[in-house]
Amino acid sequence: MLRLLLAAGCLVLGSLSAEAANIACGAPYIVKLGDNLTKLAREAYGSGRAWYVIYNANQQVIGNNASLIQPGQAFKIPCLNLQDKGPSLEKVAAGVAAEVRVLCSRELTTYCADVAPGGGRVLACFAAHEDKLSPACEFALYNSASTLERTAVVADFLVSQCASDVANYCQPVQPGQGRLLNCLKLHGGKLTPNCRAAVSMAEQ
């Protein structure tokens, strides 16, 4: 149970937040030593999972290997309409956090009313009163951890296994609402074996 509290606390109770954008979209960016596409996407969009947006816009500069970028290269950083990205991991987290607040309302009021959210403090409060949590609250924490873990793992696995396929077949597709997965499915016969297996697993 404590492991689930840790997972739910880290992902749901205030620890999950998009990083502030440190790279301005729409402006050229000169690659620095130590940069990679995941890092650039995290700094530009708040999520490293959008790395392939930058890759798609700069494939002629980068080449076919998205992991090989060189200091001094000039990249375009496309601007995204964040309202059209669909449910991100952060939005999923907000949804399950709401469930935790409802189903753990008694625990929050009785044991953790004076605890300021953030920094794992609510998590620590739940852990300190672990033996007093109601079945409903335990379910909410378990469900939150499971939902977020699956969302994150599936997204990471799909992107890691389908990098070249996304570049070849789904460059115009914006992430969110299953659009990328649907695009890959439409090109199922052309996908690399690893990507085909990842798409099959993502549908389960």
C-alpha cells in the first residue's frame, strides 16, 4: 500500500507539473552541448514527449537519427496550439487528482487539513495515517497510480519504439486524443516490427 501511496503522491498530489517554458517557440534555437530533443521539448512545451514535434520540423538538419544532434545546429521550434493537444499526462493527472480529493475527502479533512499541498507533504500525511484510510480512499489512490503509470508508460514506449515511423508517416499529426496512435494504425503494414508490436500493446 505504501508503494501505491508514493506513486499516487508523486504523480497526483501536487508533484506533477509541467516545467516552465525556457525556449521560445517560433524563434530559431542554436543547439548547445548536452542538448537532446527530449530536453528541448521539455523546455519548449513542458513535456519531453513532444520531442518528435521538433524532430519533424528539423529532420533535414538532423537526419534520420533523432538522437544525433550537434552543437551549433540551428533548429526551428514550432509553436503548438496547446488547446488542441488533447489530454496530456498532466490533464489525466488532474482528473485522477479530483477523484482522490472526493474519495479521500474525510482523510484530507480529518488528518491532513493543515497540510499545505506540494513537496510530497500530503503524501506523507496519508502515509502517516495509512492504517486509517477508508477503502474508498485506498481505491482512489490505487486507481490514480495505476492510471497514470499506464498512461506514462504506454506513451513513452510507443514514442521510443516508433520514432522513425512517426517521422516517416505521421509528421503532420499533433499529439493527443489518440491521433498519433490512429495514424500509426493506418500505416500498420508499413511499420517497423518494433513499432507494430508497440501499437498492438498500446491498444490492449
